Amino acid sequence: MNKILLSLSLVTSLGVSSEWSQPNRLTYVGVEKNRNYDATEPAVAFNTNQNKYLIVWEGNNQAANLATDEVEIFGKLLNAENDEVVTDTFRVSFNGSNLSNKYHARQPEVVYNADANEFVVVWFGDDNKNGMVEGEFEIFAQRINAADGSLIGNTKRVSDMGPTANRSYDALNPHISYNSQDNLYLVVWHGEEGSAASPLGSFEIYGQLLDTNLNEKGNNDFVISNMGPANSDDYNAFSPVASYNSTENEFLVVWYGEDDRDGRVPDEYEIYARRVNAQTGQLLGGDSTSVSYIGLNGDIARAAKYPDVSYNSLLNEYLVVWSADDSKNGHVGNEFEIYGQVLDSNAVEKGKNDFIISEMGPIGSNSFDAFRPKVEFSPLTNQYVVVWRGDDAVDGEFEIFTQRLDAESQVRLGKTSERLSFAGVEGSLLYDARRADIAFNTESGQFIAVWEQEDSTENQLEGEFEIFSSQWSDSEFVLNSSMTGSWYDSGRSGEGYILQMLPNDNVLIVWFTYLPDIADQAWILGVGKKYQNRVVFKNLNITHGGIFGEAFNPDDVEVVTWGDISVEFDGCNNGIINYESGMFDYGFGHHSFNRLTSVNGFECGATEQSDDIYNWLTGSWYDPSHSGEGWMMEYLGNNRVLMYWFSYDDVGNQKWFLSVGNIDEFGLIQFNEVSITDGTYFGDEFSSDSVNVLPWGSVQMQINHCNSISVIYSSGISIFGQGELLAKKLSVIDGQQCNL
């Protein structure tokens, strides 16, 4: 962009609107650089009273009097402010006998109880107590003092699937949520009970309410799912998670499974949801809700698995996320990405259907995948953060990735599929990062992501897993009228963005750029709402059909929905833009950008313009008889004006021209060197070196009064020719006043 506007002073301050911290290793289990000791399957929860995190995991530990391959649950308290360890590693579970590798505890989950200042950890495992035998897996729970990590009371057995001492019946994959109104916990899992609802070999979702002392409340091991016909082991439900709705005092439980509804068949996996009364455990509504629709009913080649869910307390709705190989938008079989669906408080779908969240590798390649998402909501910034395991740059090199989403619109924020982990040697398939979890800090507004990872360092090697973390902090910057101006990516000079901060929190954006398939111009525009440090633009438009000059007819202009954009700022001079187009050739992506211009009087933090009679020029102008084209004007001070003219050529293709002019003593703006460009493409094919800046002609604008400018133009390009127009003010900057 600066190659076009050499006369403008450039403000460059590189940066992005928010940052994830560098990965921090949290655990050091067993002997260093020894593959016999691992920490895996992490989970995390936040202590709202004392600003601490509890991280729990499954693993073995030489210091805990365990056999080398004896797996138990461990935990560690972490100070949320500085990542300092509050309590060193402590043991949570005691399944079976010490120094015996016959009994194990696996897959912990954790929740925080603010009223009692306690954590509760659940897991599945086998034990030798109370008649249980090795290989008989049930769900267990343990209370933990949130201040110091000490265990409270004894471990409680939560589930009882099938007859005692029978290895044929199991309870697996537990999850726990907390009802803050009634001081109750809901534990859910998938299991086989040996009843008609769940015969041997058929898994359904079960639940159990617990009081604060972990005593069972309500019905014992009540069934939540109902997959397929009774007495059939062809239909199953797996991997449940639950989220508490504090407005309705309900839980929403989601899982993946097989069902026979609407022509679905065994081995066809979709996501399902069911509402549960948080006080009684009673199932609410009719049958479970089918959340995902992957491929066609009856098609076992596509699957949706491993859901997670988070409750939005501001909008009284849920976001469900999962991993699937969907068949839409160019994706192919076994190309797994992360998808999402918003459900209202009645578990009814709303908004975009099965929208894509992740972007691993090129679309249409099943060499790159995204698995096992986790999601958390921030009521402070009204956004979701999703984390997952995936391979992106190199097939088979799995790392942890994240995506932030605007909760109101589900539009992506920040970088697209941002990478969090850096396991081992870059590009090597020998090192893996996986099993992510995430928690939200209600005090600072931070998120923390945790995961298990191999590494190549002086004290860790391939095959040795430890727990790592990263924290994200949002910008405290708040948008105001000073953000009005032109912006560009310094690595993409030749295209850019115009922002106008309008009244009532509205923001106008125009992206002047190029076509994806032809080395020629395009422009995209729309209006969004500002929220704190960001703006989301839904359903931006691109146009076609207008004819430049006297032949222009507003009725010829075709308006086509292009897609969505978000912009975020961490200060007055820099930010990041994320885009996703519904027009396949434009695709998706993100760019950091910097300020190119500041409009006169609106310095950083200002809410009103200084007294310069030409400040009013900044804004959008158009000729009412030419609705569908127009000018974006920026008054730069010292009688200098930047003009963008967005119009068409003689066959209806979008064109944009620009120039910097000077205002004379009679209010005449002379734009003597108007330019037009071509030579490059949209997106990844863009090249600043390929941009051709060509002379277009000249424009004169006579300022008549606050709402009128007479325009005379003369182009050296024959298809544009000469002519006159009468411009009226179309948009006003927030806080702007006319003193003409």
C-alpha cells in the first residue's frame, strides 16, 4: 500500500491483538530422559477464590512408591498470576495395591466448587477393594482442598456397572460438572450395565448426582442416552461431557454414538445431546437432540466424534464442538476438522449449521487432521476458545492448535488455527503433542491450555510425555473513533483496509484488494459492530454489474454475499484481521496489519475532532443517482485529502482508484495523479512486487457545503472518459461535526 501512497507518513508498530505465552513445562515425573515414566491425559480447572489452577493427569511416578508401569492420578496447584507452583505433585488416586501393575486409574476430569473451595476429581479404574477385581472398570471421585491440594475424605466409587467382580461390564470416560445453585455434582460416563437398555457389549451414557460430600443423590446410575432399539449391541454411545446452565438450572450432556433414527445405521457416528434437570437428574424434553449431520444418513464413511460443550451465560446458549470428516465445502473422507454448533437453552440448533472451526492443511487433503477438541467460554469478552490436536504443516507431526470465536456470530478471531505447542524437532514425526484441555480464569480473563507432549531437550526425549501449558491474555484496548483511517499489512503493500468508526458502535470496512483468479482489482465492504477491542463483520458483500460513467444504472449492480471478517486491535496502530469467505476461491486466512493513515483531529484516545473546517470531509460520499459506487474520503490535516473511488469498468467489473490531493483557498480539492492498479491476486498468491501502479487521470472536487461536493473527473483511460457527479455525505464518523 505504501508504494501507492508515498507521500503519506506511515505509522508502523508491529503486533497482534492478543498473545499466547510460550509453552511451559509443568511436570517432571520419574527419572529424566526415561521413557518408563510419563504424565498424560491432563485436565485443568480454575479456583475463582484464590486465583489458582489445579492440573491433574494420569501417570506413573518413581517418587510415589509405584511400580514402573502402575498408572495413578496426580495433581499440582499452579498460581494463575505467575505460573509458580503452589504445591508440588501430589497423588490423588490409590487404586489397588502399591507396587502392583494390575490396577490403574485413568483419564481424570476435574471441577471446582467455589462454595466449598474444593476441587473434585473423577476418573475410571479398576481396584481390589469392596469385591472389585482387576479389569473391572468403574468411576471414582476424590475431593481436594483447593488451598493446599490435600485430599478430603476417602475416594468414593461412583458407578456400579453390572454385577460386582465381573470384568465384562465397565464404566469409562467420566466427566464432572458442578451445579452451583444446589451444590450438586453431575458425573457422566459411558458404560454397559447388563440391562435391556444397555446389554453386554452395548454402551450407553449414564449419570449420577453427588452432593458436596460425594454421597449419591437421586436415581442410581440413571441412563441418559437411548441409542437404537433395546437389547441391541449394534448401537452405542461414547465419550460424554456435560455443561451446567446456571440460568435454567440444567445440565446439557453431549456424546457421540450410533442410532437408528432417520435411516441411520450402526457404525454411523454423530453427536447427540440431552438436557438434564440439575437438581433431580430428570431427563428433560423428548428424545436426545441430533446435533451433527455429517454426510448423508446411512453413510458410515463419515463420522463425528469426541464432542465437548460450553455454556454461554450471556446468551443462555451452548456451543458444542467435535471432530468430523464432513463432506461439505470441498472436504473429503478421512479429512477430520473441528466443527461447531450453537444450541439454545432447549438444545435446539441456532445459527450456522455444523460450521467449521479448524483449518488443518489444504482443503481436500486427508493427510492433515484435527482431533479431540475442548472448548471454554469467556463471559468477560463474550468469546469461545477451542483447542485441539492436529497436524498442519507436516503430515503426521501432531501439535496443539487453538481458535478463538466471537460468541455472538461464531466468526473466527485472531489467527486461523494458531499453533500452541512445539514438540521436539521441527518437522519430525517422532515427537507428539496431544490430549489438550482448557480452563477460563474469571479474575484475569485469561485462558490456560494444557496438554501432554514429548520433547527434545536436555531433560526430555522422544517417547517421554510430560504436561505443558500456555496462557492467553486479551488486550485491554478499547476501540474509539481514532481507529478511523487506512490500514495495511506491511508484507502485502498494494492492498489494504479502510475503517470508519460510525455512531451507535457501527463500523464500516472496505477491503480494497484483488480477484483470486484474475490479476485485477476487487473490493469488499460491510458494516459490523464494535465490542471492546474487536469488530465482527458478518456477511460482507462484493458487487458486480455497474457501468462506469453516464451509463451507470443502480439497478445493474448485483450484490453478492462474500463472507465474514473480524478485526482486533491491541492499540491505536496495529491489529489482526481474520477472514473466511463463502466464495471458495477466496478461502480463509489472517493478516497482521498496521496503521497507514490517521484522520485529522482523531488522535489516539480522542473522542472529538479538533477545530478544522475540513474535518467533515472524512467519511463516505456518493451520488444518489449512482448508488452502488462512491468515495471514501480521509482528511489528513494541512489541507491534504486522501480519496478512494470505488466503482466499475465498462463491463461491470469492480475497480478502485486513489489519490492524495490538496485543498486550495477556494475549497477546491485537486487530485492530479489518480492511480489504478492490477497485476496480482487475492490471498496466498498476492505479491507486492507484482502490483502495477498505473496513471488513471485526475479528479477535481469542489466543496459546496457540509452535504455537497461537485465532482469533475477526466481519465486518460478511454473506458472511463470524462464526466461530472454530485456527491452527498453518506456516513459520518462518531463524534464528527460539520463546521463548513
